[in-house]
Amino acid sequence: TTLHYKFALAVLAALALLFFVHCPTSSAAKSYADGSAAACDGNDDTCPDSSSSTGKSKCLHPSDFQHRVASLFDNESESVLTLLRGTVDKVISNEDAKELVALLPLSDFVESSGYETDNKDRAQYTAPVAYAGLGLKELSTTNEERYTKLLQIREKIRSATESSLNLCPGLLKIDYTTIAQKTEGGAHRAHADNCVHYFDDKTKTAVCDPSRQHPYPKRVAASILYLNDPADGNFNGGEFYFANRTNFGEVEDSGRVAVETGKMIYFTSGVENLHGALKVERDSSSEQDGGTTIPRRLAIAMWYVFHESLEEFVPTFQASAASEEEATSSLGGLKPRKVYDPNDPNAPKELFTLSIPDRIDISSLFQSAGAYLVSQQNKPLAGSWTISQYGEDTLHVLFKDHSAMFSLDFGVALIEATSHAKASVVVERHTDGSRAASLQYMLQESVLLHGLLDYLSNVILNESPGGAEEEYVGHEMEKARDTLPARRAS
């Protein structure tokens, strides 16, 4: 009888194991902002849920996820908010983080734009102080070891974000990836990631401004992974924070996330999760080295969408710095023309190539063009354009609506040199690949480039010997004008 009883218990235990779905958890420790347990990260469509009468709950599909976000605004429930944000410890090991950081010299980073809030508490895009980044485009052409390591970490972050938000596996697509660097003074004010927000004067609550278009309204979630901590980065501060959606975005102590290597913060993209970063400050102990060590807070920032058509293009590694240097040397110090992957939806569109007579000093022309563009950056309105230098001889000109920008690359070798010129300026238009440049951008791009061509023509022809060269330059200028979408105002 005892033997039969034990056998029956064993059968019942086996049936119980078959009946309940086992949901493996990550080795990373997960928690919500309030300290409660994070969502299950199983690979099927069910996960244990103690609140469910069946003991199971479905992982979320896009419509379910959007309903969950909307329910926060219907109920203003803090319990719902804890399902839309949280942290995950040790997504990557300290060793992996240090190996990647060692491959990220300060000089590699590109000046970046970002999301700020003006004095009227209405969010807008500006260029934050002490903020720079590295995207896949830059990383895929410089250091193959670094690029491979980042792509591996990138998928770990995506998967951890997807499971933490209880989304069904494979649904979350990466919209954009960047390694963000904040140096001394670097900070971000509170903002949402998919709408331009403001605070209603009566309710003191953040709402999306329907009159202002956001560049990325399809974003549904984001994540930030710290790559170093204050001790390793020689800084204090720099903490990510969640701002209160009410009370004009007050930052509460409970919303601050300490900077710890390998820790990831995840959250949905709307005004329910206003977020920012506190100012990075120099560690006072750095004064022992004469203050020469620059404070650097490094993190991997990623934004997500559901639409496959918006998924970030991942280029294959194409060229090394050494091969580019060899090509430059073989061209007499001029740069080789860039070759883009034909499958890359983010590849820029060449507007025109402007030949530069051999007697013109390219470096001086670069400085003159930069000064002219800076003088025009507040036309037609204040803050219409942001001018930044990329590398030693490239200018980036970004429009205020962030729908597009154009670049000017100086000192590029002509495909076919002429008796007058071997070098050129290549002008290209850049978009994010998911939407076209706005009509306003297209018009203002033409206005600015027509003005620049007038200016360059005057600079080049100022000491021209005349004759054939003057005719050649005039022809080159007209060819460039013909590529612009709007004609020059008469």
C-alpha cells in the first residue's frame, strides 16, 4: 500500500510538471522601479502569472502592449507604470564592458544632437553640451573587433528589453543604436522618445503636443546600458532618471538610477516615461593628476519599433583605417570617394561634386565655407540649422526638424582629374532611411546651398587668372545648382 501511494505521488508530480509551463529566467537580476520582480522571459507564448486564475499569461503582441500603455492614462495606476519601466543588472559582465570601453578612445566620437527642453518647458531638438556618439555607420568602418563586440552586446540588450517588457520573442525591432559619451557638463533634460511634450498649465501634467511633429513617432520602447561607472570614468553624477509626468516633471529620488557597469534601464517611449540624465561632473580626486583625465560617462542607447520596415540597417564591416590611409597616400593626400552599401536604406544621396581648382588651398576653403554656414544658421529663423565639424575636413549641416541634413566633404579626389582640378567637395543629403526629407527642409536646403555656391564662387574666382579657369568654375557651379530641388531666387 505504501509503495502504491508513493508511486501515485510520483505520477501526480510528473503530470504537474507536464501541465505547467516552465519559463526559464535570465541569469541577469531584473527588477522594476519599485523593486518588484520583472517579467518572465520565456521563449513560448506563456509565462507564469500569479494574478491569473490559470497560472499563465500570454506574452504581449503589439496590440496588447499598446493597450497596456493606454491603460496607464485611463487609470493613472502606478501598478501599470511598473510594467512599463525597470532595470536589469549585469546584462553584460564587467569584463565585456571594460573590453569594449578600451576600444572607445575619446577622439573617435562624433558630435551629436539630442533632445532637450527649452525655457517654456516645451521639448525640442537642440545640440546638448558635452554629448557625442558613435553609430553603426561609423563603427562598421574603423575597428572590426570593436564592431563585432558591439553587435553581440546589442542583441543581448534587445533581448533583455523585449523579455522585461513581456513582449513575445522576436517582436521588438531595433530602430537605432548609438554609443553615447557624456563628458563634463553633459546632461539631458526630461523628454519623451516618440512625441514632443509640454506641461499643461492647469493639470501640471505632461502631454504630447499635437501641433509639433516628432521625428520618430513609431518608437515604442528604449533602453540605456551603462558601460562604465564613476570610478572607471573619472566622473560624478550622470545618473539616468525618470521624471514625474505630473508636477511639471519633478525628479524624485526614487526615479534616479545609479551608474553601475552592466546595468540596463528599459522603458516605453511616451510621456508616461519622461526621462533624462543628470549632469556629468569631474571627480574631485582627478585633481591629483592635474585634471588632465577627461571625465567620460559611456552608455549604449537603443530605441525600438515594431515595424520591420523601420528596423535599423546593420552594415557589414567594410574597411579599416589602415586601408583608407593607404588609399589617401596613393591619391597624393586626397581622400578616396566613399562607396556605400547598395542595400543600405540610410546611405546618403549625392547632390553634387564641385571641382576645386588646384591653386586653391582646400584647408582654407574648408574654414571659409564653415564660417559662411555658421553665419547663416539662424536663417530663415533662429536655430534653423546646426553646423558641426566631423573629422578634419567634413561639415554636417542639420535642419531643425531633423528630417534630413547635408554634409560637405572637402578634399575628395575627382574620379577623373582635369587640367584644372584634381580635388573636389562632395555634397550629400542624409536621412534616417525611414522617411523622406520634409518639404520645408528641401526648400531651405536649396536656399542655403545656392547661397553657399555664390560664396564659394566669389572665394575661388577672387584671384582667378580668368580665361579658361573662370569658365570652368562657372560651368561647375551651374552643374551643382541644377541638382538642387528649388531654383535660385532671382
